Amino acid sequence: MNLLKSNHAVRTSSVAVAAEDQVSSELAGEAVILSLRTGMYYGLDPVGARIWALLASPTSIADIRDTIVGEYDVDVDRCERDVLTFVRQLLAQDLIEVGDGTPP
């Protein structure tokens, strides 16, 4: 998988996975992430925590969107925009790696 460096390159066909230099824990349906590189903590609400759980293994943005649409009462287009925004935020903080979905 070719890693993407730009947030703008993230698309629904992109594949994302949690970075190795972080630790996380679920707490009452929410999640806390610690970046081992920066020492910064991040808190996620229940939907963010669900997406984070999906990122434990390489997953396409489209599959994340489809899972969230199936589990929550949300419009597909709105969900796609929100998932892309969230994934781009995670990438900007180096909490995930994102590839274009092609083999290395």
C-alpha cells in the first residue's frame, strides 16, 4: 500500500489503519488515544470510538462509512463527509496511516 502524505489525497477508496506509535483504551463507550511520539492525549466520543475500533486493522474509508451508516441513523452523504473529515484529522495528528489501497 502506498502511504498518502496529504490529507487532501484521502478518498473513500483509501485504506487506513491506526499508527503503531500510539496506545488507546475504550472508556464507557468513548476512547482515549495517547500519541507516544508527541505525548498528546485525544478523547473520542462514541462514534469516534467506533471508527477508531474499526481502524485497528486496515479498513477502507468506504467500509467505515458503510459500517457507521448501518449502525447509526445518519445520511450516507453526511456520514461520508464526516468520516473523511475525521480520518483527515487523525492523519494530521499522525494517529493513523492512510494508503491509496494499492499493493506496495
